Amino acid sequence: MAEHVYDSSDSCTGKSAVQEPLEYSIYGLLKKYQITITTAESATGGMIASTLINVPGISEFFTEGYVTYSNEAKVKMIHVAPETIDTYGVVSSETAADMAASAATMAAVSVTGVAGPDGGTKECPVGLVFIGCYLNGKTVTERHMFSGSRMDVRKSATESALSLLKKCIEETYAV
């Protein structure tokens, strides 16, 4: 019986097919297109900013990050309209969009949600997360339903937020 051995290199060139970490890909895009980024986080509690600053040189493009855990902080620090929170709720697509657009200089990514294990309701269950991305005057939001522990939800939300940011940059600057 033949044994099959697989590796992560390209069989013709010998180059590694290992994918670079998402934050490094984002850094390359920020640098290429000279975009500055702000984060506005609630459920992730600074994990997006923390992930971005893993990259040496990111300070040229990462201008600031906000952890606005309370409704009051969202209004006071990043100027989310109180009416948005009152009308749609703090965990909503509208609030995520307002967070991203309000925090942005050039670009911003935002997260609001319920990480758990407590705090969920029938209408707004644990694991429900809304992510916003603002870039060049356009805001996109995504709704996610994550499962697992509190840390699992936060990690999944962070990864999804960075993926959305990368997607928005690539789609905006596609040639």
C-alpha cells in the first residue's frame, strides 16, 4: 500500500503555501492604499486593535481604538446617536454601522454583540454579533451568530471583523 505524504509547499516551485496572518494582509492593504484605520469595539473588548498591533509598523495606519462597552461610552466617545441605540437597540446592524461611521477618519471597523454567557434574550441571544465596516463614505454591516464560550464568541467576532475589513478594502480598491 502506498503512503501519501502531503506538505504545504507548491510542488513545482517549492514555495510555501502557508497563508500569512490576516492582520499582516490588512497591513499590506492599508500601506498599499495609504488608509488609516480606527476600531470601535464593544463585545470584542479591544481584541481587534490588539490583533492589528501584532504587526510591526502598523502605527503608521492604525490611528486609534475605542472600547465602548456601555451605551453611554458609545455616545460620549464615538458619538453614536442615542436615537440609534434607543430605536434599534445596542446590538443591531444600525448601531454597528453608526459606531463604524462615527469613529472613522478614513476607515473603521466596529463590533457590538452579546458574548455571553449571560445577557442574552430571546430577541438578542448570546452569540449574536453585528460587525460594521466604514470605508470611503460607505458602511457595510454583517450579522453573525457565533457559538461556544465567551472567548470563542469574541475570537470569532474579531476574525470576522478583520475579514470584513479586508474584503471591504479589496472590493473598494479592486482594479
